[in-house]
Amino acid sequence: MRIFDPHIHMTSRTTDDYEAMYAAGVRAVVEPAFWLGQPRTSPASFLDYFDALLGWEPFRAAQYGIAHHCTLALNPKEANDPRCTPVLDALPRYLVKDNVVAVGEIGYDSMTPAEDTALAAQLQLAADHGLPALVHTPHRDKLAGLRRTLDVVNESALPVDRVLVDHLNETTVKEAKDSGCWLGFSVYPDTKMDEERMVAILRAHGPERVLVNSAADWGRSDPLKTRKVADLMLADGFTDDDVDRVLWRNPVAFYGLSGRLRLDVATTDATHEGNSILRGTPADAPRPAGAPATEA
């Protein structure tokens, strides 16, 4: 089984997670830029974070045989902080980087005028750079948030079939599907979706344009939720082809719209800018067991 987790925040995870994900079949991930929990105080902290998503994190993933790409943006929550909004001026020089496969996460948190402005501006950046967009729907007032999101998308220069609307659930899936957007579902302990609800949605609405992610981050989350959804799909009577479509081919098709998706995992140097994942160990030490850095 091959799995592509299209939304996971690996900068919050350990190398043990990469090892477990590889063993579970994960061979590719996309890491969206997001709020780190502690509020940022200047655009400079965004730029260091973007550099890590473009450099250190792909290096770290490659040590465990996983292809890593990212999406970059000013996230919805921090779009409300005037100390952070100047990062919009810096984004164009990052959106031309090879490993950036979409603009994201963009969208709504509290549905403020500042979030309206940031969403519209970043949809335009996506259109200008030939990139798709990953859109975060709010955790509260989800249907109202989806409708407001779709209004802004429809007013933008970015076609709806280049937009992935994420964090959907039973209340939003039909309208999102009818819009022509791609459909993202986060399977996450306690909040968002669980495996059983996800499989029920697939049964009711089909696998077309559906992407399932773990959204694993610094909160209580599980980077193996994609595999658990796949296993439950099979137990519920879905075919191997259905699973491959949802857990691999759909994310490949969406992020492939960028023209930058590379699923091979090239052999890396022993260090990235002098740093190794093997802390306190010589750079030429053997790679950890179960970490074939050259296998895709």
C-alpha cells in the first residue's frame, strides 16, 4: 500500500514518526505552513520557518524514504495580526521555489475583514504563480465559513478546480463537492473527523476529488490516521483501487497541478548545512534501521 499524506505538519513531529509512517506505507507528504501555537511577532520569523520547510524538513524526510513538499502562505489566524501581514510582500520570492506545490494554508479562522483581504490576495498570488491553493475552512461556523470561502474563490482569478477546500465534514461536503473544488478531510483525534465518519462520507459521496489527511501537528494528533482510514476502507468493502485513488492518486493529481511534484526520494548528503538527524553521532554513521533514503 502506498500513501500520500497531503496535509501534515512534520516540523511538529519526531523522526520516530517518520520511521513509523514509512513502515505504514507513507511515501510522500505535503506540509502546509501554519500557525505554530506561539504567535509570531514579525515577518522574519515566517521567513525562517519557510526556509526550514524548504530545506531541513525535506532533508529529514528523505532520511526515512519519504518525499516532502510544502505549501507556503500567511495563515488565516495570523492574517489578523498587523505585525505579520507584511509577509505577503515576501511570499512571491518563495512561491517560485521548486518544492512549493501550492499556496496554503489560506482561508478563514474567525471570518474577519483582515482574513477576507489575505485570502483574496493569496488566491491572486496562486493564480499569478500557476499554483493551486490549499484553503483552510474554519473550525467554527463551518457551513457559513465554507460559503464565504467559495464566494471569495469564485470572485478570484483562480479556477475552482485548482482549489482544495480542507477540514470538511458532513455539514459541508455536499456544497463543497457541488462547487467543483477538491475535497479535503482531516482525520484527527477528538476533533475534526474520525475513521468511521470518513469512510461513511466516502460511501455516501464517492472517492472523486477526495483527499484524506492526518493534519498531525503539535496538538494531540496521529500521523498514522491515513493508514487507519485505508485499513477501514478495505474492511468496509472498498477495493484496493479505491484506497489507492483516495490515499495516493488524488493527492498526486491535485498537487501535480503545480508542475513541481517529484515523488522520487533522491539520495541526500549526510548533513544539511552541517546538521544531521543523528545527534551526537558522526555524519558518516550508518543510517537508522528501516530508513531507506533512496526508495520512493
